[in-house]
Amino acid sequence: MAKIHESTIFEYAQTKGTFSITWVAEDGRKIFVPEATVTSFHSSGKTLNIKCIASGQIRKVVRLSIIELNGMEVIK
């Protein structure tokens, strides 16, 4: 499996436009969104907002909780 460093997530997502993403929620569940776009990246660098294409829902994601992006393992 290809890998991507967590520090490059925002730049990668902006370049790709749409992407799939998996992260671990606070309760330990894995959340998978098959198609999303970035709407904003908070200046502190800890969270980003994504828009789920299918539902139109905006989700706030903690960058360090992301475990997979476009099929690539996110490494810390």
C-alpha cells in the first residue's frame, strides 16, 4: 500500500479535488467517505473541513485521526 505523510494531506487533497478518506472517530469507529472535497483547513493545522459529495454534509476531521486517503496509508 502506498503511503502519504499526514503533513501533506491538505496540499494533496487540494491538488486532487475529490478523494476518498477514512478516519477514526472519537468513539473508535472508522468513518469512510468514498468521495469528498476539502472546504477549509484551520490555521492551527489540526483540523480540516470536508464536504461529503453524496450527502452534501460538511464534516470536521482532526488531521491526526486520518488513517487513509485515496487508498494510501497516512503515516505520522
